[in-house]
Amino acid sequence: MKIVTTVKRVTDPDMKVKIKPDGTGIVTDGVEYRMNYFDEYGVEEAIRLKQEHGGEIVVVSVGADASTKEIRTALAMGADRGILVETDEELDSDAVARVLAEVIKEEAPDIVLMGKQSVDTDRNQAGQMLAAYLGYPQATFAFELKVADGWATVGREVDGGTSTKRVKLPAIVTADLRLNEPRYASLPGIIKAKRKKIDRKTPGDLGVDTANRVNVLQYEAPETRAAGQIVESVDELIEKLRTEAKAL
Amino acid sequence: MGNVLVVAELQAGVVRKVTLDTIAFARQAVDVIGGQVHVLVLGDGVDAQAAEIAAGHGADVVHAGNGAAFANYIAENFTPAVVQAAEAVDAEIVCAPSSMFGKDLMPCVAAKLGAGMVSDATEVFDDGGVRFKRPLWSGNVITTLEVTTPRKVATVRTTEFEAISGYADASVQAFTADVGARDDAEFVSFDQVKSDRPELTDAAVVIAGGRGLGSGENFDMLMTLADQLGGAVGASRAAVDSGYAPNDWQIGQTGKVVAPNLYIAVAISGAIQHLAGMKGSKTIVAINKDGDAPIFEVADYGLVADAFTAVPELTEKLKSLGIGS
């Protein structure tokens, strides 16, 4: 079974993000980066699928040259080879999906595993757009994945409970948090990853015009809530909630 | 061009409140771009739901699209129907709630319409053209966006919009979509979590617990408090990751976004990713034994106390005062 999994280099979500004073973007100096959390679940699931079914895992990233670090991390976890589609532009999800669609057409995998969203831009669009562009079925927000007889049966997180969907391969599956527990790269894995191949392409090589359909005009900080007060007892809390906040 | 098309969300055949909130967004949008608010309801036997949506909630025309292919939601069958409806009503903006339903469906619609897409829109306004605002980076950044395509797709952060009532009733029309069911995707089941408590995103009161509670059993005291106040119970991602609470309860950037009238955070430290999911609440109470926990920075009322004594005490005192049920 051939598996494609995608990784995005994102700013470390545990660090406080700072906005440039002129509102044209975020401050990138001194910022640390890591693999998007949700993509780790996608990579892990790819490794588990390969252990069960055999095959090859190709890890793909669309982004700046530095994204090779996140590709190497996935290779160290257990992916077999990497592809970087290199661009320094800030692409919208639509452009990313159109780039990935060309890579998928070339690679012709049985399944594509992606994170459900990236924790920087929080858009949650690329996987679904990719499915639409390829004409593949999709199963988003997966917490359980079973593959047999050319179909994937996917347990999905939905509002109000869970849902089960079956999709015929090739299909796009996006990972949610309960899907698995991503492994850490082992030392031998890290050493092996150094010898694994990363192909480089550009969107132009793939014939994709990456003009964005959505432009960001301004970045700003959200309104902050006014500082609250510390109450000394449960009685005082109830009193304030009744008389001041009128919340009870 | 004008006109807004709202894709209605039903859950097990019931109109979700987020659908009505999204219609409120659509009214804000037609104030900017002009035209009418159309709502598309897809299902197999949804005339009653179409009539319910048409009853004064801000829509001008409700389209009831009945068909066997829509009996249960899957993106593969809904996408072509929404695309056809968007073209039929010449919608400039096509939107749905930013729920798991809308998040799953709308990127497919955008790709098929050749439209740019805005996720989690909190505002639509005019500034020399249609502009949208949305939060990102866990709600720590707000961006203003311009969509360059003639049609625009959005999911709506419904906690920012209040459902309208008392508006003129909409007309209801039948909508016939030329959609054959796909043979490469099948809905199998929806396993609804049955609960006497309100759903998290609809509840007026939310009691949420964090990893500081130490075990799943200790969420019981939150449930007792929630039942006293007619509220729902939620959890931080840390508590969900620790196995104390189901994923369905998770509040935050990677879970649900809530904005109840009263939010009580118990033993939650207040990680950025959690705050992103509850900062919009009207009144926030934090109960935590660590007085330096970041949750106190967003709380209107902070009680530095051990949850295991404070929460039962709060429940008992509310009960004796006759507050809640």
C-alpha cells in the first residue's frame, strides 16, 4: 500500500505570537517552529498502516526550504522518502490543495493522511479541498481508521457524538487527536533519516499557479478582556454573580 | 451580484441552533453586498424543517432539497447540491456554521465553485469592498481578509452571532438537485451521545474541568453543579488527553468554541489553546488552587481554592438558595 502523508512547518503553538507593529504579519524573529501537531497523528497512522499492510510512505510538505526539518522528522519517525514543494509565498489553503493535487497525481497513492488543521492559520480546509480537486472521497476528523478490501472505515469526531463513514480508496483521511499516540523519533531513526531522499520541486514545476484567492489585509490583536477580581469565598462568588454579573 | 446562501445543518433531523446563528451572519452580509438571504435545507423529508427555519429567523427564501442521496450527510453528495443551489440563486457568499459539518463540507464547495474561502468568520463588513474578519493562532491574532473571487465561501463562528426571531417569514420553495449518490463514499452511522444536559455549544452555562481534577470520577462533582444550573460539562484538552473526559467535551482551539452566559473553569490552568475556545463567554469564573494560573487573567471572578471543597460547597449553597433547579 502506498501512503502519502503531509506535514506543515508551523510556529510553536506554545509560544506567544507577536504581531508586527504595522499589522502586516507576525514577528518571525526568534520564533521557534515545529511540525503541526495534527500532522504528527497523520504520520503516525501512516506508519501503523505500513506495519499492517506493507508498502511505502511518502511525506510531502509545501513551504519554505526550512520545511525539510519537518520532513526529516517524519522520515525519522518512519516515513520512507520526502518531497518538498518549495515556496516562500504565504499560500492560502486553496493554493496548497492545488499543489498537493499535482503531487498526488504523480505519486498515485492508495491513501492520503493529513492533519485536520494546522495550528497556526487554523483554517481546516486543505484536506477537503484536495479531495474535491482529485475527485477522491474524504473522511475528516478521524479518531479510528481501518483499511480492508480497498475501503477505509473511519470513525469520525462530529458534533453531538461520533460518526462512521466508509470511503473507497484512494481517499483523503484527516486526523484528529484520538487517532493514535504519535511516536518520538528514535536515535537510529534520526540517523537513518539522514540518508533518506528528499526530492525538491516548485509549484511552477508542477504547473500550478499559486495566486491566492484570499488575501490577508491586516493582522491585529484581539480585544483583551478587562482584568477581573479575586473573590475570597464561595459566598462572595455567589453574591457577585447574582448582583454584579447577574449571571445566576 | 449580491445574495447569500446559507447551508442549513440538521442533526438527526433536528434544526441546529447554529443554523439560525448563521442566518444572522447572512443578514449582516446582505447589508454589505445587497440581495436576499437564501437557505438550503438538504435531507430526505425536510419540509417541516424548512418551514421551521422560514419562521421569522431572517431568511428571505428557504429551499427544501429532498432526495434519497441527502438522507444522511456526506460531503460527497451534499457538495454538488450546494454548488447547484449557489449558482441557481446567484449567491455571492455561500456560508455554513463553522461546526464539524460546515468544516467538512464547505472547503469542497469552495473548490468546486472556484471560490476563495474564509474559515470561522466573525464579522463581514464593507471597507472599499467586502471584508471578513477571522481569528487564527488560537484566537491570538485576528486577520482582515479580502476574497478575490466573484463567489466567496465562509464558515461562520456562530458564537459571534445571535439568532434572529420576529423577522418576516420566508417563502419556502422546493429545490431539485441533479445529484446521483456517489458510490465511493458511504455514511454508516451517527452515534449520538444521549444526554439530559444541553449540548456544549448551545448551553447557557458551561462547567469545564481541567487536568487538575486528577481523574474522570472527579468530573462527577462538575456534573452535579452543571445539573443544578441546567448547564453542560466541558473539559480542557489536557483533561481529554489524560483520559478524564471524552473528546466530545473538549473546549479550545482544537475542540469546541463556546460562549455561554456563564463559564466556570475548574482546575483549568488556562493554556492559550483553551482560552481560544471560551474567551467569548459573557461571565467567566475560575476556580483554581494555583493563584498564578493564567486562567485568572481572563476570569471576571477568580476563586483561589481547592476545587474539591469549593465546587461541592458552591453546589450546596446554590441549592439552599434555590438558584437553579
